[in-house]
Amino acid sequence: MTISVLIVDDQAMVRAGFAALLDAHDGIRVVGQAADGAAAVNLSARLDPDVILMDVRMPQLDGIQATQRILGSTYPAAHVPRILMLTTFDIDDYVYDALQAGASGFILKDALPEELVHAVRVVAAGDALLAPSVTRRMIARFAAQKLHKPRTSAPLADLTDREREVLVLIGAGKSNREIGASLFIAEQTVKTHVGKILAKIGARDRVQAVIFAYDTGLAEPA
């Protein structure tokens, strides 16, 4: 299966560079480019990409607003585009808002080429990705800065004890492999638990599960 990608950035050279890089890899095809969030919303509806590389800061309509509009549109349940935020700074307050808006993660613009390619493949597969160097710090800052009131406990009541354990570790930024090692279960079993958790709490992906874990008090910032 070929992953279709829409690149959104207000700098033409950045868009061209990312497009050349991604198109050079088998299984990835850049289907469009946009210079601002408004154009991204229109192109997303027309091109139906699997992944959108979205710059955070842009004129007219920024990446957060564009993300909200795109994910607020009507898509077939099986094909909601995954949005990967691009940012220059590893601690960017806008990133927190973007994740809450529904983005599947973020990656730094100065990441290595192979990291960008990996990020596209990861989010296209339905997983979430945060820049590895700042994952846990970002989660902690997100939790500390966004002091939301806990959501209803109804979705939590649907989780089994094991699923709660897995969700707590997701909230700590653990990978499936790390969760398996912590709970002494197979990685495939972890994947099964994660899928059930996402379905029960109504989360798109792991990032949304992280936010849910903090909102409900299951996870606490370090």
C-alpha cells in the first residue's frame, strides 16, 4: 500500500525538500503541497491523503486551526487523515494545542531524513509519534500546563484492570515493547490491549490516549 502525503508549509524550499525526500522512498507518494492552512483544508478534502505534514506556524490559518478544521470534517471512519505536526522548536506551546486538536504527533524540522520517513510510516499505520528526544518532557509539560478538569469516568469504567495498567504506561510515553517488558506480556498482546483501549475511550491514536490518561488523572506529570 502506498502512503499518500500532503505537505503544508509556508516556505517553498521546505516543501520542495520534504517532497523530494519522501518521493524517493518506496511506498510513499507526495500528492500535494500547500502554503497555508486554508489551502491545506481544501486540498485535504480533494486529495484525501493518508498523512498530512503540517507546519505549526503559518499565515492566514495556522496549523492548529487547520488541523481542527480537517479533523472536524466528515471522513469515512476507516480513512481519517493522520496529521504530523512540523515545528522548529522542541518545546513549542503550540504543539500542545495541536495534539489536543487531534494531531497524531510532531517532529522537529531539523530531524534526520530517516526520522521523517519513519514518522510518516508510523502515523500512517495508525500509531502516534512524538519526537523521541522530547517525548516524556513534552508529555509532562502538556499535563502541567493544561489543567483540565477530569472527564467523566464512564469510559474508565469500561476498561479492564489490565487495560488501565496499559493506559497508565501509555501516558508515561512507553512504547509497546516497553509496556510488554513492564507487564511481562508479549508485544502483540500489548497491541491488542491498545486497540481495545482506543476503541473504548474513543481516542484516535496513542497521543489522544495520553491526553485522556492525564485528563482523567490516571497519569501524573513527573
